[in-house]
Amino acid sequence: MSTLIVISILAIVVLYLGLFKAKEALLPVSVLGLVGALALAIMEWNSNAAPIFSGMMHFDNFAVAFSSICIITTILVFLLSKNYFEKISNNVAEYYTLILFALTGIIVMVSYHNLSMLFVGLEIMSVSLYILAGIKRKDFASNEAALKYFLMGAFSTGFLLFGIALIYGASKSFDLAVIAQYVIDRPTGIDPIFYVGLVLMIVGLCFKVGAAPFHFWTPDVYEGAPTLITAFMSTVVKIAGFAAFLRLFSICFAPLQDFWMPTLLIITILTLFVGNITALYQTNFKRMLAFSSISHAGYMLFAIVALGAASTNAIFIYAAAYAVSSITAFAVLMLVKVKTGGENFEDFNGLAKSNPFLAFALTIAMLSFAGIPLTAGFIGKFFVFNAALTQYHTWLVAIAVINAIIGVFYYFKVIVAMYFKENQTKQIATPVYFNFVLGLSLIITLVLGIYPSFITNLF
Amino acid sequence: MNLLLLLFFPLVGALVTLLNGKFAKQSALISSLVTLAFALLLMGDFVPDASSQFVVNYPWIPALGINFAVAIDGISMPLVLLTTGLFPLIILSSFGRNISQASFYALTLFMQFGLLLVFTATDAFLFYVGWEVALIPIYFICALWGGENRIKVNMKFFVYTIAGSLFMLLGIIYLHLQTADNSFSIASFYNLNLDAATQGWLFWCFFLAFAIKMPIFPFHTWQPDTYTEAPTTGTMLLSGIMLKMGIYGVIRWLIPVTPFGFLTWGHLALVLSVIGIVYASIIAFTQKDIKRLIAYSSIGHVGLIAAGIFVWNVQGLQGAMIQMINHGINVVGMFLIADILIDRLKTREIATMGGIAKVAPKFAIAFLIIVLGTVALPLTNGFIGEFLLLHGVYQFNIWYAAVAGLTIIFGAVYMLRMYKAVMQGETNETTASFKDINGSEYLVLAVVCLLIIIIGVYPNALLHISEASVENLINQVNSKLAF
């Protein structure tokens, strides 16, 4: 719980630092504050916490694990931001503050025990992100991204809220435990309003995690927003969305699996195909990452479709693998863009010659995305497939396998460009922070890929 | 002698090679020779009965019952020897070419690590990991140092193989979830008693992966292009060792794990193999490119090996075991011959060659021995292999044996025709200045020729290694089928 308080206070402190023009202090203070918050979160591991604040929040192991992964990823994003925000804006402190506020919302989203807190967390996060997406005020694409994101986000929040209201109408409570009890007490004869509310909540949550057919905002928003904000959105925000999704379904709606499973199954299959096939046709690396993030959402949805004991573990491992690889991809993209000015696959040509380390790090990240053994991504896919097959979704896994094959095509596009195409670009200077983040991501990817045992037994 | 030493030494070698920029090829060669020495030491301790030996078993991912479990039995041993034996030859044969980057040799050794894992794994997860670990380096070797079309061709190769292996992964996870003791160990997989329908689709999950790797007709379309475009070292690795992963997979995993699937679909697989033999041989006839000719002849030979396995009797299986070794040796020799020709003459067209025997007698002798080994002349290694294979197929069905037997005749015709076109006749202006083999080429070809003759004269040493294990495996499957 102290994590939430620390991050909230940290955001305000950073805002004041900006007010007093202490620009140099922004990054160290933010990072150190987050490290402190992370330490506090980990200390609550296995503390058998009970719901607090009149049952509003519950900082259980689930919350600790997903908070930690979100905080770590945010730290990595911050480390990449050195000298980045300065270039696109004069108000640097606002960036740090807004990201920290978004993170506050995310901590609420992964630890809520009451539907009103889910809504509050989601809104704290979303409002910060609407501003972050449009923070390049004079940039047309950035404005478009912000507006689209805002309209779509507001729309989906409406669905979610309506769903919450209907569920409240049926169960007479926002409390997750009470709703769960309501479902268990009525093997038959649940109020139809409850089902309508459930479907509306699925729609709202699918909007937030960018699952098809509610994904149309993602590519434009990801492309238009500043790259680092895109990195934040496609990793931390997406993971938080899935954590909230999983938390709700595993606590409240697990007994109703027969009702919502077919809907979610179709959404999952659509998400996989739409994400993968569209990604195949992209020439812009950043847009490709946007679509690939949709397909990864599809794989993570698997674990929710096959809701069971193994789900939390599967999503956690998948999310960790996905986050570090995404951070690597975006970091290399930022460096390449500074050098060549473009974000297309051709801009990566010859990178292996000029910057072998960058090329190697990105290759491992792509292999991890594609799910090749000895990388974290493979372990993630393996656990997700395992979870799905435990529930006898053999056909679903067969479809996922076909999608994994499609994925190989576009992930290898950038490897082909880096290694097999010639270009006379000079070496790109990589700042120390970048090398640190890339190195760390690389190590995490390989260690999780080779010896994942220390995070496979968390739940 | 510990098996782990054998498995992980190539990894150490790869690292040392990578850091050893200037002496990369020497360090790679030394690493591969040390690995070979380890394998020979293991062979010295090996008892040729049906048991699993040198067992190593450590928990790896206990949450899912995954173990790092490796062992060697009579079926693994020949392949371990083949892998460790061919690597020094393959690395040595690249010495004269101007590939000197450390990364090339490091990737080669990294691939050896994957291959050895595949041939020794007794845990399905580990098997899968090795299977993919062997694929990534060969993709980079072929795509970085290959010919003009390498990018497109290798993408096809990569996607084909990964498609097959992902379905195998689906099958592996499914089987794992059926085991009573939540494990991936091969023994638990053998003990499963699934119904025939389930085994039917599981058969296809595995068969697809193995058939693409070998390749069996009609899954072979990636192979000729990839072999042609790859650098010769890559072609040798692919054809000499990597395709044995597929054959080994059929023997070790496919048939024993899904015996009833094999009962239903094995005949179809056999027919496909036999079609492949004839099809590849006919196409090989019409090839003008020497590398493509060898590629197609390889499909034909592998088809016969596959047919020998799918008839599932001792002769066929023993023939497959020894022919895997022979094919590895012969095809590496063949591709080295082709590489020498291409390197000297700067062309792959057979029609532009001729009369080389006159200017390069040592080369001519080596070439002839390898051709004779490939066409299975008695007293060369190919003979005993093909004899056993055809004997096995004959026991199953005489007509299949007759059709498959055509491979020997066809093979002799197109191979000898090629030899004649390349080596005999009049020299032309390009071939007149052909330099005879020297240094590393001489050494490699000498070893290959010696092996061809030694195995041809005394094949029993090799057959003896696998005999007990093969019989045991066949009894195990047959007793399940009789159930």
C-alpha cells in the first residue's frame, strides 16, 4: 500500500522540482523514488494482506507482482528519457509527473478490490495518457493521437461504467468479494441485467487492452504519440489492463465461464489474426510494433479464455517477456530515428555493421517476440499454450501456432534489414543510459529464457 | 566421462572462438576436435546393449515438470559420433575459403550444441529447445554468407521449419498434459495409452516437423534452393547432420510415442517416401547445376532411409541407422567436391566442366570414391546401408522394394553421368588450369574416402552399436500395437 502513497507523493515532488527549475534533479529523483516504491512493494510479498480502506483495495501477491513489473518497466522508460523530453518540449517536469500519475492509476488498477476503484484507477491512468499522447502540441500527428485516444477512451469508459452500474444493480455491491458470492450463491437464476453488465465490461476492458475489434485506435495513437510514450503505453499500460481484466474475471466471474468464454474466444481469435496479418503489411517499424502489440494482446487473452490456476502465472511471465523486448525495440528505434530521421524498415539497413550491439540486442528482442527458445518470449508462449491446453482449447492453440508462424515473417524483416542489407550509415552514438537499459533487457530476456524457474513458481 | 562435458563444450568453444577474432578458425577446429575426443571417450565406455547410459537428470523448470535430462543409448550414439566426427571435417573444409569472421565459426559451434542436445535429450521440452537452437545459427550462416538469393530462400526455409516445429510444440504440450506424473520425460510419453484418434492427429503434429526437416516429398520444396544458395559449410551442416534430426525424431519420438497414429498413417508416410525417391531421382536427371543435382539426390537417399523406418522392422531400422552415418559422410564429401569445383571454375554448370581428371588426378580419385560410395557399390559404405534398407522394405512389400530399388539404378546413372561430364573428356580453357587439391582439402577428402572404404568393408562395428536398442524399440512398439 505504501507503494501507492510513495508514487503519488513522488509525482507531486517532481512537479515542484519542475517549478523550481531543478531540471537536472528530475530523472534521479524519479528513478530513486520508483526504486523505493518497488522495494516497498516487494516487502509486502506474502504478507497475507487483507482488503484495506473498507475493502477498497487489496494488496495481495497478485498486486505486488504486477505492480513490480509495471514499476520496473517505468524505470526503464525513465532511463531512456534522458535528453529525450528536453528536445520536444520545454516543460520537462510535466512528462515525469504525468507518467508517475499514470503509474499511480496503474497501481490502483492492479490492486483494486472494488469496482469503483477499478474505475478510478483507470481514469487516473487514462487522463494522464490523453495529455501525454498529445504533448507535442505543434505536431499534427501527436494532436490526432491525443484526440483519437481521448474520444475512444471516453467512449469505452462509458461502456465500462455502464457495465459496472448494471452489475451493481444485480448484485447490490461494488465489492469484488460480494459480487463473487452473488455469483456462487446463484447457480441458476442470475439476474439478466448482470449478464448485460458483464458483456459491457468485456467491451470496455477490450478497448483498453486494444483487443480486436476494439483496436482501431491503437495504430494511430501509437504512431502519433512520442516514441517513448508509445513505449510506455504499449508495455506498462497494456500489462495493467490485463492485470485488471484477469483480476476481475478470476475473482468474480470464474463460475460463469460458460457464458463469457465463447465471446472472449472469438475476440481472441480475431485479435490474433487482425494483429498479425496487418502487421505483416507494415513498412513502418513503429506501426509494425503497434500491430504486433495487438497480436501479443491476443496471446495474453488466451490465458483469460482458459481461466484457471495457471492463468496468472502465464500472463505474468508473458507480460514480463513482452515488456523487456518492447523496451529494447523502442530504444533501438529511438536511436535509429535520431540518426536517419525515419522509422521504416530500410532505416535499419546495415545496423549490424555500424552498431553490432544494438543489432544483437534488437535481434534477441525480435526472437523473443517470435517465441524462439532460450528467450523469455518462448517461455511466455509456452506457459500460455500450456494454460490453454489444460482447458482443452486444442484448436485455439492450433490457431495461435499459425499466428506465431505469421509473426516470424515480420519480426524477421528487421533482422534481415539489419544483417543482410547494406547501407553506409556511420556508427550511431549510444548514450550510456541506453546501453544500460539494452544490456539489462538483454540479460533479463536471456535469463528468463534459459532459467525461468525463479518466476514460474510465484503463484 | 560426463555427458554434460560433451554437450556444453561446443558452447565454450563458440565463446572462445568469438573472442578469438584472429585465430577463429583454428580455435573452432580445436574445439570441434576436443568435442570429438570427448565423444570417442564416451564411446569407449559405451556398452552396446539396449539401456540408456551416461544418464544426467537435473530439474530445470519444476513448475511444469521439465528436467534437463540427457542420456545416450544405441540409437543416439551413432548420431553423436556422426555430429562430432563431421564437425572437424566441415570446419576444416572451410579453411581455404575466404570466410574468416569469428561469428561464422561461433555460430557453427553453437549449432553443434543444439544438434547434440537433440540427439541426447530424453525430455521432450529439452528436445524441442535443441531443435530450435540448431535452427537459428544455420539460418544466420546461410543468410549471411550465402549466394545472391539467400534472403528470400532462407526466409522460406526458416518459416517452413519453424511452422513444422510449432505444431510439434503443440503436440508436446498436449502429451505432457496427459502424463500421469506431470512430466516431459520420454519414458512417461512412451507409457501413455491414448486412443487412436488422438494419436492420429498427434502423429501429424510430429510428422510435419520431421518430414519438413528431412525433407520427405511433398514437404521438400525449400530444400534445393536452400542447399544451392547456402555457403558450402552451411549446406554440409544442413545435409550432413541437420536432416538427421528429422530421421532421428521419427525413430525416437514419432513412432514410439504415437504407435496407433503410426498404424493409421504410417502407410501413407511410406508411400510418400517412396514417391519422393522416384520423384527426386527423376528431377536429379535433368539438373544442370551440380549443387542442385546433389541436393535432389539427397532427397532420394533420404526418402529411402525414411521408407526403411516406416516399414518398421529390424533390417529397415538398422539400415536407416547405418545409412544416416553413410549419407552424412558421403554428402559432406560430395558437397566439398562441388565446392572445390565451384571455387576453381566459378560456375555451377556441369556442361562447362570436363577433362579435370587429366589435370587433377588426386581430386579425380577422391571424387570417384565418393561417387561410388553414393551409388552404393559393394565394399563402399553405401552398399550395406541400402542393402539393409531394401531388405527391410522387401519384407514389407515387394513392389515398394522394387520401386525403391530403382533409386540405386537411377542414382548410379545420374551420378556416373555427372562424373563423366565433369572429369572425363577433353579439357577446355577453364578446366585446363584446374589446380589439384591441396592442404586442408586433401586432408578432408582423404578422411572421407577412408571412412567410406572402412565402413564399406567392416560395417559391423557400427551396426553393433545400435542393434540391441533397435530391437528393443521395435519390440516395445509392437507389444503396444498387439495390445
